[in-house]
Amino acid sequence: MVLMNLSYRTNYLHTYFKTTVVIPDTGKTNYTAVWLLHGYTGDDSASIRHVNIENLARKNDWAIIMPEARNSFYSDSAFIPYYSYFIDEFIPKMQSLLPISTDRDKNYIVGSSMGGYGALKIAFLNDDKFSKVAALSPITDIEHFRDNPKGPMAKETFDAIFDSPEKVAKNQLINIFNNRQPKLQILTLCGNNDFMHEDNVMFKNFLSIHAKDHYTWMPVEGDHSWNTWTANIDKVFSWLA
């Protein structure tokens, strides 16, 4: 098993961004790639700190790629055009450096919290690149998240990213899904004591109707924390497999 810590200066972001990669050392040239996205205040080491990522990679013979996203919400803003960077620069860069497949059927994207929002948004907009998406306790309604008193993000920070009602509407997951009608396998889970549980149930109800036979809802016990996500990550990877 190989653990790689990468850093390079991006053309999009004009600074150095980090990536952590776990990849089996079996000599293959087209590993299935799992793009694993961190949540708010996290970084590329977040999953490594809480989950046995090497064991998951070894068990499935997959490469797991964990990019740094800072608090970008995986979206384009005046400060960080992160979404464009991820699609137009980061994915091609990793595919040129690593022995991973470019086939959509061997590319999955997963995230928790803000990373769950990012995984769903990126997958819905790019179902030509990803065949499966799994989101653990995702932010499913960004406007509700902004106004939720239990949310960790200051409203000023949120408004710096989504700086108009039009941009909020454009980046709402339900609107993205309706506009794109993506065709890929979708899983969401949320703890019963999560402060965004109601939003997740409403999103589940929407996808159960509109995504029909390619959507899976995984109700679990727990709150909005790594305790919940660590307890269920094996189930998520079993679903991916």
C-alpha cells in the first residue's frame, strides 16, 4: 500500500493545494478511483485521521484520492474557483500522475457534510465522469444550512461564496438535478440526531421520486460527526462495490 502526499501549484487557484492518495501497490494501471471529499474546516488528511483508509483501499483494490478544498463548498467563487479547478485541472492532473482509470464506471465520488454536498453537486453535473456518488450527512439545502443556528459556517463566509439569490438557486442540489437529470447510482445517509436530518429526509423524498431505481437511502443512528461517518463508512464502500 502506498500513501502519497502531493502538492502542486494550480493554474486555476494560483497557489499550492495538497492531495493525499492511498493506492494499492499491485502494479495495475487502471485502478478504480474513489474521490473522497472532506467537510467544512477539513483538509486532505481529514479521512485519514478518522478512518482506516488504507484498509478500505486494500480490501477493494481501489485508489482513494483525498483533495484539499479548504472551505470552498466545492463551488466557484470570486476568491476560489474551486469547482472549475476540480473538473478542468485537478481530475486530469491526477489521471496523468496516477495509474487510475478514466472510465466513468470505475470512478466514484464520496463526501461527508460539505464534502457530501460537493460530491453530489459534482456528480450531478458530471455523470459522464462518475457512475456512483455517496454522501454522508450531506448539506442538501444550502439556503437552510446558511440560516440554521446549529450550522458551523458564519453567514458572511457563506455569502462570500454564494453571493446572490440567483447563485444560491443555481447551486441548490434539487435545481441541479432537475436541470441535468443525471443518470448514475446515488446513495445518501444521515444520522437520526443530525441537525440537518430533516433536510436530508426531504432530499431523500425528492430523490426517491425523481431518481427512482438508481437511488438508495441509508438511515442510520447518530449525529453530525465523525463518530457517525466512521461507523458507517464500511457500509458505504460495500455499496460502492
